[in-house]
Amino acid sequence: MERRPTTRRGAAQSRRLKIFIWVAALAIVTISLISLEQSAILYVLATLGVTALLVIVAFADLSGTHKSGGVSAGELGDDAAAIANAIPGGSTAAAAAIKSPVRGSRRPRSKRR
């Protein structure tokens, strides 16, 4: 009895099915604990779940996700102002050259006689 080689599509469907079974099982356990009013067990499970999530985030290599092509983070600068102003270039000189829509759109008042 030979085993057929799994394709990517078949492996993805198998993985998706396993995830669906896990989610369904956890939902059934949670709903049954709620209906049986086992709040102490639910409290412990929620605490363990949050703790596990915090440990995963703590050990995640978030600094390695930004690949700058050999440029250090200090050389990149801070583009927060450019992002807020929706400037594609991202330089502060370009931000200073653009007139403010509030101040630049007003006409000078005509003198009253």
C-alpha cells in the first residue's frame, strides 16, 4: 500500500481541516463550561491563554521583520509626520514646502470703509 504524495492544495486543506476541528472543539468546551457555570475553570483558562499570548509576543522577533537592505534604523529617520500628511516622499523639507490648507486657502480681507 503506497502513500500518495500530497500536493500543496491537499496539505493546505488538511491543515485547514485540523484548525477547524480545534476551533470547534474549543468552542464546544467553552460553551459547555459556560452552560455548567464553571466560571473558575473559565477564569483559569482565560488567564493561561492571555499569558501564552504575551509569551509568544515577547519572544517574537519583531525587529527582524523590517528588511532595510543594509540601512540601519537610525539612517531611515522618522516618517510619522509624512505619513500623517500623506506625503509620498517622506521628507520634512517637502512637508515644510506644502502650505497648510487652513491658512493658505483664506483670502485676505478687504478693507471696510
